[in-house]
Amino acid sequence: MKGETRGPPPSCPSNTPPSLPLLVGGRCLLSSAPLLLLLLLCGCLHAAEAEKCMRLKENGKSLPPQRYLYDSWKQQELPIKLDTSERLSHQLATALTKILLQEGLGYQNVTITQYSNTFNHNWVLSRLKSTGHAIPEAMLNMEVWIPPTANDLNITAESDCGKHASGGRFGWFVSKNSSNAPGVITDHWRSFQRPEVAQIFSLDDQEEINLRHNYTVDTIHTRHGETRYWCEKEYCEEGVFTPPLCVDQHCATLFIGNHSDYNAFLKEQVEKESLLVRLAWVGPNLTPQFLCFFRGNKPIMFFDWWPNSLSNQDNFMPVSFPSCYSSYSVDPYLCNYELHALKKYMWKDLQKSAKPAVEAVRRFFLSEQYYRELISNFTTRNQNCSSNTTAVQLPNQSQLVDEVACNWLKAGGKRVWYEWLPVQHDAKTVLWIGGIFPMSNESSVGFSSKSLVNAARLAYQRINKNPDILLDYEIKVINLNGGCRRETVLTAFMHHIRKESGDMDFAQMIGILGPACSDTVEPLVGVAETFKTVVMSYSAEGAIFNYSKFPYFFRTIPENKIYGTVYKKLFEQLQWKQVGALTEDSNKYSEYLSDLLYNVTDGVKVTNVKMKTSDNVVEVSERLNKLDTHKIIIGDFYANKARDVMCQAYHLNMTARHGYVWFLPRWFNTNWYNTSIFIGKDRKKIPCTTAQMLEAIDRHMSLGFAYYAPDDVINYENMTVSQWRQEYKRNNMDEPPDYAGYTYDAVWAYALALDRLLKEDRTHVSNLHTFRTVVRFSEIISKTSFSGVSGMINFRRNSSDPHNSISDTQLVNIMQFIVDDKMKGGSYITVGTFNPQGTKLDLDLGDLRFFRGIPKDGLIEDTCLFETFSQLLGVACDQAIVIVMVLIFVVFAFILIALFIVYKRRFEKMLPDSSWPLGELISLDEWELPREKVVINRTIGEGAFGTVFGGECQFADNSPWLAVAVKTLKVGSTVEEKLDFLGEAEMMKRFNHKNIVQLLGLCTHQEPIYMVMEFMLYGDLKTYLLARRHLVSDRTVHSEEDEINSKRLTSMALDVGKALAYLADLRYVHRDVACRNCLVSAERVVKLSDFGMTRPMYESDYYRFNRRGMLPVRWMSPESLEDGIFTSSSDMWSYGVLLYEIITFGSFPFQASLERRGGT
């Protein structure tokens, strides 16, 4: 049935108990149902023996690891489904492939699905396709018939796995003894147009009766009361098609199996070619036994295909047909007799999820000789002429096919399958760790460049050799340089997840090993969480994390937060109450100092001075000067900055010889102070020799975890730490560096946790970066505990303390650096230890080697400034200071409030009465108009005081309404703004000239204040000119009547001049003469407006401006700009600028000159 695993073919229904449908030679037979139990038992025994088919060990090949196929999207285990048909050759090829995948490659779940005997390659290939993340019906098909007329471009290339050496074809096959008579040819199709040849294969009456009663009847589907035949088409009579030519004469009979799409063309061929051939469909009765016994020794003819059991017999020969490509043949059915390619296809997703299987399938092939051997072996087992019955009871065909395939492999040995097996058939599935190491040997870092890489390599080599964990997998560490720069670390991480580490798949990346430096951890962990990736650091001990926020971050080195507690205990024992700290800004490593600052409260004063990475020598000296009174200084910075700091400390006499105690990081390289080495690397001059640097750092102290457990401690591999050190030295010709133990244990932590994860559910390996997997993986890591090279590794996290680090079992060493002048170097000695579990400091003061005893902290005892007041109130000095400061503040506040009140009242008396109405300020009663007589209907523009509206006004009860312009003052304007506004009205009421805009009235009794003026239709002169500038170049419209002719422009200039002459006669200076302040009436008469800056000159011939304010500098005369003096002459200067505007039609004056000076 379609898609059923090793079930019966479609032509054998499942509703026919108690018989079990079997396949023989690609066709159905029946066997007794009681055999089912026996067959199942045999199948189990056969499965147990399956591993012996290829005999890898006997042929010098190692056994492969166990392999599985997974759906990485759903994280489910999938069977590798091999698709096969009812064809014997197809079943044999599929059985061989199954053995190859199971024995040769170790796949544990390989199944076979079967479909009906169809040769429709499009339908067959559709079973290998899926959409989205769906799983197809089948994954591999080892024998797809591709007709010669098929277009390969229409077949998916990426799922093509090549073809077998042998091809397939359909054909007619006749007995070889049919052409014994002289001149008789029976193996050519034209022979069957001759009656004498057709007579050879003609049935006698008894054979005809036997055929119609026993063989063409469909005994499987026949029910009571009706008879069914293997051919139910309308042209078949009792399962036989007789062409018209054969009604009245003897014709040959061509025996065919089931009526199907692959042989339906035979009717058309017989009729079209006028062949004397009848077609008889006998279904599954067409077997080697049928060919032996139906006619005895008489010639017989049948239709079949190669490769198959019937066409493989030696006593039959094929009939020749013309090529479908010949020029004289246009019959498409003839192409069925051409050679068909037998190709292998797969589900395209297998290329990623089952690479070894895909490689093996591509290498797998069957030659024609191999096909003949396999089919012959199968025929020999059950299809022979020893019995004259076709319904023989045979063993289950699928089991028999498996046995034949297995025995053939055993007999053929290595020569058969050697070419099929991938070169690395025994290669384990690689699961890799993305290593980020400081491999660039940065001088600023302080780590040895490649020493940690060696420790990681030693770890995964020993893991791969360990038979107890990850047996079917191989661990690798892919290393990239990360240095101590955030951008470099993030770049390395992105290279890992983008699969730029060779052919490794990101889905099989276990996690990140690194980074090295504390400053790079937090950004990496934040990004890694997005990609659901675990990060485990081997040396980043500085950053304090909230593990509930970063649940995928782990580290084998303890967090240096414990240093705060160590310092506290150390300072108490040494009686140091003043401590300085010098750290690089944003340095995560030194954040434990914040913890120290908040937790050390027993009279210890901690002063933390931050410095920038970019600080030069002078700036470093300034930072040190801030700590010159602090004899105890904690320094946390990278190696390049440490050289600058200690060099300047030497020059400032802030060294141990002068009573200072420095605490420096322990993780620097052993030669970090050698300036002769690092001058070139740091690319700057270091003003100290190596000898001076040694003097500066002599007797400094350091805190550091014990990098390794005691030598006699036995680790997880049942190896002592001492033995591990020796192995590391043998492999790398060097002593293990400080952080090698943490690196080694981190790889082992990954391996142990992963082993437990996969033993719990092996489907996790399909994608290690799903939410389900990374959460469970993190949980297992957090519970992982083992004895490592660096000590007891325990990722226990205390839920009550979100900042809890990994292990609290490792001792903290207190060390002192002692310089050896003879060796021109120095080394650390351990002077004390701190046990985190009992918070016990073990320090013998006699072991400390200072020059003049234990140094003082430099603290000067403070005296209380308010001792008397403190004693009077009976409080401490600090409390007395606070009380005094509060009293001073209160008194000062009362004084300020009193002064504010006094000066406020004086200021109010100096201000004039600003009460409404404003008519009392300026006498303008005769100009007052009723507000209801003024109607506003549009907006003209916006002025300095407010909006200018257009409208109409009725000045007498029976007078007509006249068009006016209404200038308004903004509501809520200040008194000064109101005075300026009405001051302009007061000025305008004095002027009466045809070239000056006339004031018509005021409305001042309520806001907003109205100033009613005569309406000027064309607006300001500047806009008027700009709107007509384009007419200058239009020569066709110039005339004496034109608006822009010389006469019109001269008239406008004359109007402005008359207005200025009028003002000069009245001894007024306008101060703002410009085109924008000249309005054009309906009669194109220009009138001067905007008298806000107009001032009288009664007392003198000029007006001096003394206040700061906005002035129209482009139109101002030189004396006005320099001295603030305005006269009628300065108005004439402005008039000259106005003439320039008229001539240029509104251009800004002095534009280029002022732009060069930056003016406006």
C-alpha cells in the first residue's frame, strides 16, 4: 500500500484474511496467515544478524558510530525512509542501501516504504519533496526510472544523487527455441506481421481454456456472484484483448502481468502496427513457473522489463523495435523500448542533516553484472521450474530480498561495497566549541598568546579518547582571536555563528569558550542570549553579573567579588584605615572595589580615582598626586597602563622604598615591566628603564586565586594534578600557564553537561540553540560538579543571591613580589591565604617583606571644627557639623527672603501705574472709535506688535463704509509694549501728508487694541517690486503705461523723497527708511509707514541711540553704526539704499560684503 513500511503492494488488498499478500518477482502471491508469526520471528533473527553482512572488521574497516537523523526544527528523531516499488531490482537496491546505511554508517533507524508499481517519475519524485518544515513521505529512492524523453531541467538538481551503471527498458521476450526453423526470425517486431510466425506463439484450444479459467481471472478481487479479470477495460474479453486481424485467424499471444499505465500502450501498438498478436493480462500469475509449465516446451512470449527476474532468464531473448528517434517513426510508445536511466534521488534536506548518508548514496551504484547476480540469486532461491504451480508458498519477499542482498554482500566481500563506503565512514558527529582567545599577543592585555589554546586542545583530545562520555561524538574547539577588545570579541562571535569556522554547522556548536577579559563579557553575553548560546569564560573574573538576567553565562574561574572581603580582612589585620584605588574608567575587572567601598564600614576610608585609557603621562601623574597622602593603593588596569602608572610612581617616589604599598593584578605576563620589550609594541616612549620599573614594583602585593589544585588531588579522569602538569609539558614543551587549568576544566564542563543532556534526550543534538535545548543545557551545567585541574568545579547558584558566582571552594592567595637584583627580575611568594568557606584569613605578619616594617596608611587624624558645640549638644563631631550647616543654611535663607521682599516693594513703587484703560497714559481721546464700527474680515500680515488685518470702518452714522487696515496689539502685552504701540499712534497723528500713511482712529478701551489706518492696496514696496522683477526681461510689455518703466520707478522714488522732506521740515528722523516700510496705494502712490523708530529732534539736530537693540544695519549710515547718531542726513543715506532697492527690484543691499563679514 502506498507509503506503508514493508507492507503489501496496492494490488494486494489488506482486507483478504486469512491470506498474507507476498511479492514474487515483483508480483503478488498468497501465503497462509499462520505463517505470519513465524515470519516476524525470522525477521527479528535476521535483524540480529544484519550487522554481519558487510563484515567491516573482517575486511579491515572500523565500525562506525551510532548515527541518527533528526528534524532540527521540531527536534524529533526521524527514520531514514527508503522508498521502493514492487520491482525486484528496486527492492534489491533498496535493501543494499539499507544495509550500507545501518552497517557501514551506523544509522539506527532506517525504514523502507513501498508504493505501487508505477514508472511515473514525476509522481515518484513528488514523494521526496516537502514544503516548509514538513517531512516528506520518503527521503531516498535508489531506482527512479527516468524516460529518455524526460527533461532533466525539470528535475531538481540538488536532490539528484547520480545513476546506476545499468539502465532499464521495457520489452517483448520470446523463447529462444522459437526460431529453430530455417528462415524464421522471431526476435524482430515485423515478424509478428507474418501469419507463420504468429502461428508459433498461438494457443491451442486446451491452452485457451486453461488461460481463461485459471490465469486471466482476478482471484484476489473476485467476490461471490461476480468474476473479475486482470484486465477490466472495455476492449478486453475475459482479460484478453483480441485485435480485429486475429478474429478469424491464429495469432500469437503476448502474456502481460497486471494491467497498468506502463503497458497500456500495447493495445495502440498492436493495432497501429497491424501485429498478429493478442494481449493476455494474467496479473501475478506471470512468473518463471508459469513460463515453464503453461506451454511446456512450446515457445512462449511475454511483456516485461529489464532488470527483472523474468527478463533475466537465459532461455529468452528480447524482440527488437525501431528507435523512437528514427526519422521514419513518430510513435511515442516506441520510446518505452529505449534505455531508461536508473537514477537515485533524495530529499534535499538530507544534504545538511545526514551528510554521511548522502555521500554513501552518491557513491552507491549497481552495474548490469551486479543486477544479474542479485536477480539470479533471488530467482534461484524461490522461482524455479521444480514445481508446476504458480501459487507456491514462499517466504516473505521483503525478508528474502534482505537475505539475498546480505548473502551477496558476504560473497562479494570488500570488492563490492568498498567503493560505496565514504572514506570517513567511521567519523563521529562533530560537536564544536567556539573558542575566543587572546591570540594576538596584545601588549595591553597581559595574557600569553596561545598557551590557553593548547590547554583547550589537550582537553578535547582527552575527551574524545574517553569511552565513558560522548561515545558517538567528537568534540573540537574552533579558535578565533578575541583579544581584550569588545569589538574584536563580538566580531569573533559573529564569525562563529555565521559558520565561518570551516564546514561546521552553528546548530552543532556547543557554546562559546571565552572571552578572556572581563570588559568584553557583558556585551558578548547579551548578544549570545539572542542566539540562544551558552558562554563559559575561563579567566573573566571581574564583571559582576545578575545571573537571573544572564542565565546562559558560566565561568570556571571564581568571581573576584570575594577580593573585597579579602581586602577588608587584610586591612583590619594590618590596621590600615585609609586606602586609595586607581582604576581605568569602565573597567569591569575592578568593580569589586565598589563592593569594597560599600561593605568596608569599620573606619576604613576608600578613595577611588578613575583614569582614562587615553590618559598621557602628565594626566597619569595628576591622578597619582590625588593619592599622594594614601600610602596603600590598589591598582587595577591593563598591562600597558600599568607601565605608565608605575613609571610615574617611580618618578614621584610613590614606591615601597618610600613607604607605599601597591596592590597590582596578578594576571600580567611575567615580563610585563620590561620596557625594552614593550616600547615598540606600545608605540610610545616609556620614560623608565627596566631597572627603574623593577624598583617601582618591588614588594608590591597581589591577590589571586590558586590557579591549580594541589598536586595530589585526583581529577575527574582519575589523574592527579601533578600527572596532568607533566602531560601538558610533554605535549607543549612548556609549563602550563596560569589560566590553563580553568580553560581545560571549562571544556570538560561542557563535555560532561552535554553528555548528560544527550543521554537524557539525544534529539537535543539536532539543534543546540533552540530555547528548549539551551534552557535544559544551562540547567544541567548549573548542576554540574566535578574535581578539575583547577580545583572543585561547582556551578551551584544560590537563589537567594542573584550575584552568586560559581565556586566558593577555591582559596585566594595573598602574594608579594620580591625583586632579585642578581637575576634582574622578580617572583611572587605566597604570604597568606583566604578561605572563602570560612571567611578565614591566614596571614603571618612575619612573612611580609617590607623595607621598614609594615607601612602606615598615611591617615592624619582629623580634629573637630565644632568641638565646643559638639560637647554642648552631646553629639558626635560629624553630627555637630551637620547641625551647624543646617542652621547656617536656615539663617541665610531668611536673609535672602527678607532682601527679596524689600527690593520687590521698592521696585513696584518705581513702576508707573499700568492700570487699564490706557487712555490715561496718552491723550488720544479724539482718535477713539467705537469698536463696533470696525469690522475685520481678513488677515494681511504679521507685525512686531501683532497681526495686521484688513477690514472696513464707518466713521459717521450715515457715512459709507471705507476700506481700512487695522493694526492690533497682542493680548497680554507688557506695559512697555503697550506704550511703544500707542507711542507710534501718537507720532502718526501729528503727520498729514499725501506720501505718509494716515492714522484714522484707535480702539483702546479693551484688548486687543486697534490702530485704524488707511488701506494700501498693493502692500509694501519691496513685495511690489519683487513681484514684478520678472517683467524686466520681457521686452514685449514695456511701455510708458507699464508698471515698471522708468517713469513709474522715478515717481515712486520721488514720493518717498517728499515724505522724508516733510519729516525733516517737522524736525523728525524716521530711522527705518526701507522699501519694506513704504506702502503702495491703489493709485500706485508710495507712502511712508512704520513710525515705531521715529524720534523728534527738537532740542538738537540729531538723535542719539544709547540702548542695545535690533537695528537695520544694512540701511544705516556709518555715523549711526559707529556712534548711534541719527539725523536727516542718516535718513538720506537710508534713502540712497532704498533707491538701490528700487533699481534692483528688491535686492538686499550690501549682501556679498556682509556675508563675508558674517553679518546680517
